[in-house]
Amino acid sequence: MKYSSIILASLILIISAGLLSCKKQPAIDEKKFIKIYADMIFMQDTSSYSQSEIKLTVLKKFNVKEFEYDETIKYYNDDPERWQKFFDEVIVYIENLNPKPKKSDVKSLQLQP
């Protein structure tokens, strides 16, 4: 009896430690979520769709379910520093989509009336 309670207590301790050591992960991979978020930004600026239509359209494009998107938002909301890092990555991603003009392009742009 004494040994079974020690074994049970040890087992509970091991399981608890295992569960606490597991890091929570977002439902959507960060790289994919960056692309989704960037697409939503572009669609807000270029389409006449409502916010919910934009969300559904982009999620369909990336084959993501709405609950996965919502869970990922919750994951980022749990730690505001995650959002800051995420937004920095989105900016880098968008800047890489729109390359800066070459020096020769800048000169020709300045010469135009």
C-alpha cells in the first residue's frame, strides 16, 4: 500500500512536469501566418470586400480553417511580445515582396518632370 501511493505520487509528479514543460504552439506555422496576415493587409487596401469576406477568402487560399486562425490569434494574444516580433517579420516579408528600386531607377525617377 505504501509503495503504491509513492508510485502514484511519482507518476502524477512526472506527468505534471511533462505537461508544464510542453510549450504551447500556434495552430498555424509562423511563416504561413505571416503570409496570411500580409495577404489580408493587401486585400484591405485593394478590394471592396468586408473584413469577414477578406478573412474567409485568404484562409481558403491558404487552406486554413477559421478555428486554426482563431487559435493562432489566441496564441499571439497570450504574449504581446510575440505580436511585436510577428509584426517585425511581416514588415520584412512585405518589404521583400516589393524590392527597392535600383540606383539607376532612382536617378531616372528624379529626372522625370
